[in-house]
Amino acid sequence: MKRSHSIILLALFGTLLSTAPAATPPQKLNVLLIAVDDLRDTLGCYGNAAVKTPHIDRLAARAVRFDRAYVQYTVCNPSRSSFLTGLRPDQTGVTDNRTMLRDRLPDVVTLPQLLKEDGRHAAAFGKIFHLGGGRDVALRAKWMDLPRSWHTAQSFEATPLGRKKLAGRDLTQGKLAWCHWGAMDGGDDDQPDGQIAAAVSAEIEKLGDHPWIIGAGFMKPHDPFLAPKKYFELYPEAALALHRPPGDQTPAPPLAVGFSELGTAFGKFTDRERYEFLRAYYACTSYMDAQVGRVLATLDRLQLWESTIVIFLGDHGYHLGERVWWNKNTLFERSCRAPFLIAAPGMPPGVARGLVEFIDLYPTIADLCGLTPPPNLAGQSLRPLLRDPASPGKPAAFTLVTRGTARGDSIRTDRWRFTRWSDAAVELYDHATDPAEDRNVASTHPDIVRTLGRQLSAALAASPALPR
């Protein structure tokens, strides 16, 4: 009798096992990529007390903040083409704002494409890849890399109300064809960044439990410096401090500060224009910060932090008067270094002071998502720094720019920045004593110049252009 009971129990147990549902596979992590146009580390979380960025600061409090993160090119299209492929500009062949990535590398697998092909819904709002193409819809879709990288991608424009300037300045006559700023009528959603925040939040809500990669490409503080009036009101002139170069600043080589006509125009700025430019950049930064806050509030409300990797970055740095320059496209620290935050489930917040490069983003996200990236990536995963921000970073970071047929290459080590130009000019800055890079000490440290020159040449030789 007991034996028959045992047989019946075993049979029932076997039936239960055979009818039990299969183990649920782990949920794929969402990826939110917040890419900001022309944003230097002018943020509260990076120590700038003058600018008001409470929402980005809140993100930084739960993220790893990379204090020394360097882009590989200091202009929008080359930089984005680099970090979205994990390749250096010499490998992508994109070194200007006119060259389309797929024209150089038609079969490259981009970071959003890798995540899309792993089953995530992929959507871009605003500027993730460079937005070329003007008003030509078909051409703009190609610039956005539809349909390879995204299922959908959308750009935005100010409303008629948002195009009404309440106060501002226009330098399109005689000085700078692109440069104007203004406190605008209307609310946040009358400008593109507000519309981007609303669209991103709606997309996250709509997708529910389906995993996703969403690009939130905020346009400000890129010129023209236009934002709703209330953001300009945050910055009275008395609260602003202009950059004043020291009297012993070494003159920059001719190729170092971009293009001569721009330098001439910047040199003619009055103090009134400098204050207005700085105020407008700060106002646009605070406006963008408010839109980031709307997206983060969506993650809060839907309780998505434990299933979402959040990346926040600027596509390169920016000068606000340093070297009498009010733009990007240099090989100085102000242009090469940009803000970079990663908040990932299971990773503690912290501050990483080791050197990292933006090409490290692709292998990092692939690693965190358990994916195998393409074999030729130039960067490396930052998972060790995410686990322990006190870990050492890279021994060096590399950035380049071109000036027509001329070229400059720069290497940043823990202590030094060495830059070599194709006209044979060299620069060496000692960050131990000169973090603002005001004094070129190349002539007094020939041994350092030789050592870093060899290291730079070796790095260039190790990143040959890919076959096309």
C-alpha cells in the first residue's frame, strides 16, 4: 500500500514538472541615451556654482560621473559618428559636418543598431546622429540613419509663438553669420527641446514592458542661443563672471584656434556682448536641464531605474572666452573634455577621475547588455570603473581636428597635454601647474615632447582607416 502511494506521488510530481512553465528569460535592459549639443562641463555636478542644473545634478547623484572624459573629435558629426560606432575618426573617415557616416562605412553596425537587432524598439528624438539634410525629408532620414539604426527618428522645430524674440541680439550683420541669442516668447514646448522631452516621455510610456533604446538628442546649448524668457531671468549680469586670460598666456599656434575669420570676429566682442553670450549659453543650459528633468521624472513615475541604463553626455566641449574663442573645434582641454554620466542598475554612484574616451561608450553598453560588439571597436568597456570609480582609467586619451588639408592631433595623459600640428607647431601643457593650458612649455621639456610624440605616432599607427 505504501509503495503504491509512493508511485502515485511520484507520478503527480512528474506531471507537475512537465506542466510547469519554462523559466522566464531575464528582461533586456532599456537604454536611454541623452546626447546634448555643444555642452561643456558647465554643470552644477561638475563644480560650476554659477549655472543652475538641478535635474542633471540629481542624475549625477545616482550615476558614475566621469570627470576626465575626452571626445575623439571636437565637432558634432565626427564626434557622434565616432562614439556611436566605437571607432576613431581615422577609422570612420568622418572629419567634418558634411560627410555622411554610411557613405564611408556602409555596413558599420552602430550602437543603437546593435541594440535594435537584439530585439529592442529603437527610437531617436532630436539630434543623436548629426542632423544634416536641411528640410529635405528623405536626406534627413539618411542622416538620422533610418532604418538601419532606428525604427523611428524625428526632428523638431520651434512653433510660431516660440520664434518670437522678446529680447536678444543678432550678430548676423558683419560679425558672425550663425550667432544670435534671444529670450523667446512661449513656453518650453514652443522650442524643440521641450517637444523632444514630451515625445521621449510619451514613447517610454507607450512601450510599457517592451525593451527599448531611446535617443534623446537635446539641441541646446548649441547656437542659436534661444530659450524661453524665464531661463534668461535666472542669470542677472551681476551673477556672471567673464574669463580673463592671464598676462603671461602663451600665444596659440596659428592652427590652434580654428579659423582666422572667426577669431577676428570674437576678438571684436565688447564686454557687453561677452556677458550676453555667456548669459545666453547658461540660459540654454538651464532650459535643457529642465527638459532632462521631465524625462527623468518619467523614469521615476514608471519605476524604470532598475531596468534602464541612462547615459548623459555632451558631444564635445566648448569655449566661453578662453583663448578669445567662443566655440568648439580646438584641441584645448575646454573643447576636448565633455560631461559624461552613466547610471546603470546594480552599479553604485561615484566619481571616476581616470582618463576615459567617448569611444568607450559602445563596448560599455554592449557589455552591460550582455551583447557581443563588432570585433574592431577602438574603445574598451568601462564596467571596471562603474563597479569601482576609484579604479585607474586609461593611460592616455586622443583627439584630432582638421583645418582643410591641415591637421592637429592631441594626446592627454594624467599630467600632460601634447598637441602636434601638420605645420610642425607643437604645444605642451602641464596640468599639474597649468590646468587652464595657458603656458606652452614645449621648448623647456624636449624629453616630454619626444616621449609623447612617439606615443601619439604609435596610437595613430594602431588605428588605420578601415577598408571601405
